[in-house]
Amino acid sequence: MGEERTVKRFDIQSLTERVNETIQLLLKELIENTPDTLKVYSQEFAKFTLRPGKRIRPLLLLLTYYGYASSSDNDNDKSAYMLAGILEIMHAFLLVHDDVIDESSLRRGEPTLHKIYEQLTGSEKIGKDLAIVVGDIASFYYFGKLSDLVGFGIEKEPFQKLLKLFADCYVRTGYGQLLDILFTGNVTESALRDDIPTHISLYKTAYYTFVYPMLFGYYLASGQETEETRKLQQIGEKVGIAFQYRDDILGTFGGDTKSANDILEGKATILVKRTMDKLAEDEKEKFLGLINKKDKSESDIEMIKLYMLKSGALNETIKDVTKLVTEALSILAVLKMDTYYKAEIEKIFRKVLDIPKVAF
């Protein structure tokens, strides 16, 4: 199923270029509104945000928006690009805070923002403090920018819905971050029984990266809540969980630029849960002890991987990735969305199925 609509046709590359142009304009405004003595910190945040990335959230918003738009409307298009740009800047703000929490020194192959600020000030603590506050300022500033959508002619009811969804998006993401912090290096049997790994996948990935961006695009195009919104949420949840499961595999077994970071940090991933589900009682305590061990040796890491391989947890998780994406695609197929943009979204979803062999 699908519909042919009289809307513009944009490919991923052209959409990405237009999003980047919007982000640049939004960041330029932030810099201009920053006091002169503090501009350097906004400028560095802007550079950090503009580093090359996948732009998956703004792309899903725009693909969904154009997929449901009844016709081309300049004002609505402006709203869609502004919200898409704001999503990517908000993503940068969360990455800045993540890097401080994780004490990371690199992001996308370059120094993290707090490390850049540390170089500017000569103080590690001040660098971290500045990064936290600059991230906060960016989040508040661009939350305020949402009011500009009214100037583009958006109706009161859909605007209120978008505002509520926008807040919900980052509240849920925060819950996911809290769970991640609480159970990193502190994985318990009860947490795994309660399926904390899947809750983290839903909050930190599914809702944040897939569900809300698509809902934003839908409401900008239609302004109404229909059966399509329920289906979009189902799709986003399934692909989002699959996306996180894939990331868990790469963060455990390596692949691309990933390594065994999830093992080193003692993350409560789906692989840990699946392994625990299959281990004999006398092995569970030993396995959890290795996961929660602060300073893991190479032999510890290899032993954890061996547990996951021998238990069948890895193969089961790979099968789940395929199953979830397949289910999402079957729902996508029946959406009342323009067939061209539906196909573009499908391309993004299918990339989740690509798990490099090196990961094994």
C-alpha cells in the first residue's frame, strides 16, 4: 500500500544538505545572541554540532513529513526544516553531556567539547563545568525557538501537540540515561529479570531516534492524531530496539570503529540478559562478577565473549534484530504514506540489518 502525492521529491543527500544549512543558520543565531566575552564557547559548540554525522533524526522527520504532506507548502516546509535542525542540535547537546558523564576524550574522531574547553581554560574541572552549562543553554535556547513555528502558520492544536511531544521525547531519553547510569558496572539479576536492557533500548534509542522524529514529521504534515500515529510508534519501537541491539553487538564484539567498550564499562545490554537467561545457576554468579568487575583483563573480556557465544545469546540477538526490522517493514508497507518517501525510510531501516562479520 501507499499513495502517490503531489509533493516534491528529495533524496537523502539533498535533504541532508538542506538540514545542514538550517543547522548552520540556527547556530549562527545562537552565537550572535551570546555575550561577546562568552562567544568562543558558543562557537566551539557550533563546530562540535556541525561535525559530520548521519543526521538520522532530522532525516526521518523530513521523510515522514513529505510522505504525509498533501501538497507542497512553503511555510510548512520551513517548520519541518526548523524542527529537523533543532532535533540535531538537541542531539549534540545530549552528546556533550554524555561525553562528560562517560569521561570521553574523543567524539567522532575529534576532542570532545569538554576537552576543548579544558584546553581553552587550562582546567579539567572548568572544562567539564562549561560543557554542562553550554549544553543546558543550547537546550533551553532551542526549546524557545519552537515558538517560531507559530510564525510559519502552524495551527494552535498541532503546535501544542508538538510542544508536548518534544518535551516527552527528552524526558523519556533522560529516563533511559538514568537507567544506563544506574546499571553500568552494577548489573543485577533483578535488573535483568525486569528487562532493564530493553527499557534502555526503548527510552534512549527507539523513542528518541525513531518514534518521536517520525511523529514530529507526521503532525507537521497532518496536524491530526489518527491510526497512522499508532503504526508509526509501533514501527519506531521495533526498529529502535533492533538498532540498539545491533549497537550492543558491535559494542561487545567489535566492528567498524567499535570495540569491546560495553564489556569494559559493564553495560546492562541485551547480550548480558540473554546470556544470564541461559546460564546454569552455578555459572550466573561468576558471569555477573566478570561483567561488574571494574578493571577487566583481556582474559576477562574473552571469557565474557565466550559465555555469550556458547550460550547462544549472540545468535539469538541477531535473529531478534532481523525479526524486529522485518515486522517494522511489514507495518511500514501498509502506511498511507507517499510511496517514494516510504521507500526512502525503508532504506534507512534496512541498514540496521547490516551487522559486520568482524563483529563476531
